Amino acid sequence: VASKETKPEPTIVSTRNLKIGGSHVGVIAGPCSVESEKQILQVAHQVKAAGATGLRGGAFKPRTSPYSFQGMKEEGLKLLALAREETGLAVVTEVMTPHHVEMLSQYADVLQIGARNMQNYHLLQAVGETRLPVLLKRGPSASIEEFLLAAEYILDQGNKQVILCERGVRTFETHTRFTLPLATVPYLHERTHLPVVIDPSHGTGIASLVPPMCAAAIAAGCDGLILEVHPDPSRAMSDGAQSLTPQAFAETMQACRKVAEAV
Ligand code: PEP
Ligand code: MN
């Protein structure tokens, strides 16, 4: 169902002011985790002013260690909804279990499937049963074939609003957190009508590498970006090292506009 042979024209995912696919490039920005009302409202206004149309923020966090901050849970979702009320930004947030799909659907505009859950087939089917757009992240060790088949699990339930997200894969390399393959963008565009977004924050793990990877992803023809932005990255409760300051995010958006005009 994801194949261009079944549907040659690009799928455009659209919710509120966030449009991704076709000729639309959407930018989703915000903190890794929702941490407080002050934090999420402040950053929501800042990313909106810089041109984002989607707000990311994790309330249920899939942390490598069970002893790390696990997210604000439903309280975090309420804060995301409040930020949407104030800014109009579309809320993108991760759902980790089929049991939470209904609850998350009351708050989210886009359901994110995290990299660790790309092959959690019951979760894919559960979000497939909703009619909310789904942002499906590539598993760090998943082939493109497995990635596309994971998308099929969602599409097969009748939910056609699927966004594919390249967020880097695990290789022998250690200078970056993951290895971010940008050839995924033109390759997937040859294979599928689904939109492709790039996550250079998780893809590199290093804030200084994020702006150039954004520019490169735009040049490669991506349909959107998802970026971690924190009002004070050094104090972030998760993923501070890869989070842009609001100022750096605004500058990155300016640079991306120039690249988009040039290509
Ligand atoms: C995230 O978006 O904060 C996240 C946990 O991403 P990933 O699933 O790609 O690791
Ligand atoms: Mn993160």
C-alpha cells in the first residue's frame, strides 16, 4: 500500500497548520521531554515565532535506563494541549503501548511511534485503527525493507496518514550517537508516496551538527524536519546535548529557507 506503484501521487499529511508531503515541508520542533508548564509554553512560543508548525514533546519517554526520567505522563499531555491552545501548533507526541492509544488520542494531533517500537506490531495496528496521522520512526537496526513493512501494518488498518522518519541507525561508528543516512530521503521517494522527515537531533546526538544536517536534509528533498529545541539545553532532563537553543533553531530555519529556495 506504501508503494508508488499503487499510488503515484505523494501523500500529504495535514493537521492544523502542519503540512508534510507533496510540496509542503513541515517543521516539528520542541523539547525531548515535557518538563514543566513554563518550559513547554516558553519553547512553544519560541519555535512558533521561528516558523515551526508542529510542537514535539515526550510525555511517555522510552529511556534506555529504567532509572532515567520517564516523562510527565498524562500531566505532560495536558501541558502539550495547553501549548497548542496558546499557539495553534500541532502536537506530536510518542505513544509507547496500545493501552495508551485512546488516551493519547485525546491530546495528540500526530502519534509518534518511537524507534524502539518500530516493530511492535500490536502498537502499529492500534495506531492504524485511529485516524490520527502517525509519525513512524525507523528502528536503529531496521533495514529500509523492514521500515516499509512496519508502515504497512499501519496502512493495512486503514490509516493512510503515515509519515516516515529517518532518525539514524546503529553502525560501527561512535563519533555520533547514531549514523544519519540522508540517502534514505531520495531512495524512499523513489519507492513510496509517503512523506519522509529527518530527525537530525537523534541522528547525530550533537547540537552543533544539527543545523548543517537540516540544510542537507532540505537539499536532499525531505518533506519535513523534527528537531529537539530546549529553552536551556544544559538543564534538559533528556537529550540536552543534541537540543538546539531557540536562537540556534531560529537561525537554522533561516538557513533552511535559503536552501529550499536554492534547490
Ligand atoms: C524522541 O523523539 O525523543 C525519541 C525517543 O526518539 P527515538 O525513538 O528516535 O529514539
Ligand atoms: Mn529525545
